[in-house]
Amino acid sequence: HQKMMLSMQLKHIETLDESIKELDKEIADRMRPFEEALELLDTIPGVNRRNAEEIIAEIGVDMSRFPSAEHLSSWSGMAPGHNESADKRKSGKTRKGNQHLRTTLVQSARSAARQKDTYLASQYRRICSRRGSNRAAVAVGHSILIIAYHILKKKQPYIELGANYFEQRSKDAAIKRALQLLQNAGIEINLENIVA
């Protein structure tokens, strides 16, 4: 009895494997006209070829339909919610949108978070420490969608900002704030004599 059940299950697995191979071949044939866009999207950390195919299947390659990246984000349901009344911040939930695209972007975000020395992994860790892993995944998925919009619009590969982008940006802002405070206090600073 057990041998018969195992043989039936193995035959079922073989049938499913054959179906998957046929579907992979069909997807490859249909994605052939979008090969350039697939290669460009594949440069984003966390986005592999399968995710790039799903992104193109959901949003297409013609970004002229969306006036801006924010419009695409809103259409897909990946834009952060903004519910504020009487200076009280209420729910920041994202709205309902394209569920397939959202799943793909969150999956890509979690994959990007596991990579080292990337801007997206650094963004994930920063948000995760304050807001939790699920919100961080949605926020990084939102960033991936914005990056994909600009890549498809400009037809240029992804440019990595680096893991220390946020630290460098906050360092420059801190220096600028300190100089502004000193100038407001009436103290003149000569930056040519200062060595960082």
C-alpha cells in the first residue's frame, strides 16, 4: 500500500515538474521582447529575473502612463498612508492595490535586506529597528518600485548608493545645522582653515 502511494506521489511530482518546465518556456518566449528591461531591473539588489518578469507583467515597460513615480506607487498600493487630523497621526496603512505586485516587491525587499553593503539593506535595517520587519519590508518594496520606475523610464542600470549613504547624509546635515546655529549666534566661521 505504501509503495503504491509513494509511486503515485512521485508520478504527480514528475507531472508538476513537466508543467513548470512548459510554463517557464512559455514565459521566456513571451518576455523575449522585454529582454533589455529585464536585464536593467535585474541590476537592483534583491530583484532576480523571476521578480523582474513579475514586475514587468504587472506594470509594463511604458512609464509614460504614470506622470511620476509617486503615481505608480499610489496605483500599486505601495504608497505609505497619510491619515492625519488635528495634528494627530492616525493609521499609516497602505491602501489596497495590486496584490501580485505587492507580494513580489515585499519578497524582493526581504531578499535585498539579506545582502551586504547595499543601500536597500541599510534602509531595511534602519526602519526595522524602529518600526518592525513587516513595515520595513513594505518601505523597501516601495523604494524598489520607485527605483524600477526610474530605471524603466531612463533605461539606465541601477546605481548603488552604498551602505553608508544614510550616515554620510546625516553627517553632512549635522555639519550644516551646526554651522547655521553658529552663524545665527553671530559667530563667523572660516571653513578653509578647518580640516575634517
